[in-house]
Amino acid sequence: MKRKIIVFLIILVWINKISFASLGDFTISDEAKLGKKFYVYITTHFPIVYDPYIVNYIRGVANRLKSVLPPQPFDITVDVIYNSQINAFAGPGGHVFVYTGIIALMDSEAELASVLSHEFAHVTQRHIAASIKRQKLFTIGSLVGVLAGALVGSSVGQAVAVGSVAGVQSAMLKHTRKQEREADQVGIQYLVKAGYPPSAMVKAFLKLKKQKVLSGENSVPPYFLTHPGIEERISYLEHMQKFFPSNRKTRSNKEFEKVKALVLAHYIDPDLALDLAHRLKDQCCRKLVKSFVLLKKNKIKEAEQLIGNDYCEKRLEFWYREKGRFYFRLGKMDYALKYLNRAIEINNKDYFALYFRARIYGDKQRPRLAIDDLKKILKFVPFDSEIHTILGRIMGRYVSPFYGYIHYAYAALYSGDKDRMNKYLSRAKSLAKSNQEKNALKKFEQEYNKWKKYW
């Protein structure tokens, strides 16, 4: 809750900097600029999942859907947020975010695609822009409420909106009902054009309906509750699916199951993960989830027995990485290093395996090897503040204090902490002596100039 309140206050300051009059003609260029700020705030204040197997798969499904969309003024991006709530949302400028909770709830790639297609329809129909334009008729407070609610997905944004007059709320709700219906209707068309069965969207809605009953509505996205009822939406989607061809081939769910197993093992509450794991058809996927759940529950022997069989390496390409990760969590670093090395031999672009290996090298006081791995990781995820923090700690100790502070400054920059960034930057400046260090300082200042306009 404290994090949500902080994010809300940041948004409040940010929105107040926007000229209210400028919203009267909210252009595509305006939305793109707002979208970039939106993206920076989300990625610097919420935990983003960087596992390449998860991210690449989700973006692969997204690309399949994007290939059937009409021409768009900006590219649609998809990122995954580490949050067990069942949610996904689209922001301005085509930035879409999917929660790990909704990935865990779905049972097929087609159902996951239906969630994305719904959010893509919000983007293609420019619903965010329409909402912002509509707010010019009301108050800046209402606009803050709408965007804060979208960003934090909580009662913080809702509380601001509820504070408006009843007539304003009624108009906002009516408008959003139309948007959600349109997103359903347009989204199901994108889904079918991309080769998925239309029934997948109905199945996804049925899961949300069941979750609504089981959870008392607390974990279902607000737009499924305050806008057209789930029952009504299921009904008209069932009617719509009759008009689409029914002889579509079902895409394999093997890759989806692997990704879902990773999500359940690492990003979902252990008890819920164990329950959902029973629905996985692949035996190795179930073993992976159960081994990490048992590890979290301190049932070490049972966990080791499950993950001990390397037969699953033939079924799951990330099996050795996960074994290395398992023994890293257990504190058995020699075992962990053995399996991580095998994982990197199989896939030298698996920067998660590189991350755990770098952590081990750092603990074993093998700084050069740790630094090499961390620098390789930054080629894939250059804006990861944690990697810069670890790199700063190791380089500051074993290379020079300058490189320690400059990487701490990068970490602060990418986490949106301006005060901390200025503190570390000041120290780095005072230590920059060689031409190499001065060039590194110039490179940082160039990066800062790119980012500061989004702060």
C-alpha cells in the first residue's frame, strides 16, 4: 500500500505539470510522449519480469497478434509485471502490461492470447486517448484518478475518482462500458485472424467469472466488475463466436506450459502455485513447480528428489538453469555453478543463468568472471538497476571506486531516484581521473539527458 501511495503522489505531481488546455486536442504525438512517461513510471516503480524464456514467449504471442492488426501510429510493446493479481492493462502510447497472476490462471496459449487481444483492441481503438479527451469536460482530479487507477490498479486511484460528483462518475462509467464492449468485439476478431479459436476468449471470461465467485471479486480486474457484467459479456461473445469458422487447428500448448511452470515456480504464492500445477499436463513442468514450492516450504529432501532427475533436461531447455537456481537458493554453490555452466553451454543468451553465475563468482571472490557475466547481461537488459548495483559493488571493490559510483548512479537513474543518482554522480565526477573514466562519465551524462525528460 505504501508503494502504491508513493506512485500515486508521483503521478499527481506529473499530471499537474501537464497543461489542462493541451488536453483539448490530444494528438497521437501527445499520446506517444505521455506513453513514454507512463512506461518509465511503471518500469521504475513496479517489479518487471526479465526471465528471457517468459518474456520472449509472451512477446512471441504478442507478435502473432500484432501481425494481423491494422497499421498503428506507434508500436505496441508488452511487458510482464510480477504481481499475483489477475490483471492486464493497456496504457497510452501502446504500452501493454500483463500480470503474472493472469498468466497463471490461463490454461492455454489461446486463452492468454485472448487477454492480449482485448488489450490490443484498447490500443488500436485509442480508448486511452478518448478517456483523456473526455476528462477535459470534468476536472483535473478526475483525470488523475483515471490514470492513477490504471497505473496502480488499486483503490488509490478509485478513491480519487469516487470523490468526484455523481454526474461525472456516471458519464465516465457509461463511456468506459462502450470501450470495454468494443475491446471485446474487436479483440475477438484479432484473436481469430491470428489463428486462435474464438472460444478461447469465452473460456478466459469463464475463468474470470469463476475467480470472481471464489475470491469475492477482490482479484478480478475492475473493468470486469464495474462495466458490463461478466455474464453479459460471455453471452454476447458466445453469440459472436458462432459467426467465425469452427475448423481452426489448435496450437500446441507445450511452450505455454513451460512458461506457466516458470511463473508458478517463481512468481505466484506457493499454495496457489501447487494447486494450479496439477493442471499442467507435462510431468517435468509439474516437477519444476513442486520442487520450488517444496523448497519455499523448507521441505528440502523432497524438493531435491523431484529436481534431481536430469531426464527433464530433454523436455525443458531451461532445466539445468533451474537446477542451478535451485541449488543457489539452497546455498550449495558448487552444485549451482555446475548446472549453471551446463545451462550457459546450451544457451549463452540465457542472462538469468548468467545472473546467478555472476552472483556465485562474486561470492567466491572471482571478480573478473563476475564482471564479465554482468556486462553480458547488460547487453540484454541495459536498464536493469539491480545488475548495475551488483556491478557497482564488485567494480568499486576490485577495479576502482569511480566505476562503483558510476554504476550506482546508473542503478539510481533506472529506478527513478534522482536524489540518489545525483549523490553517486557527484562522487563519480570527483574520482574521474583517466581518459577512460572521463569518457564513461560523458556516456552517463548522455544517458541521463535522454531519461531526464521523462522524470
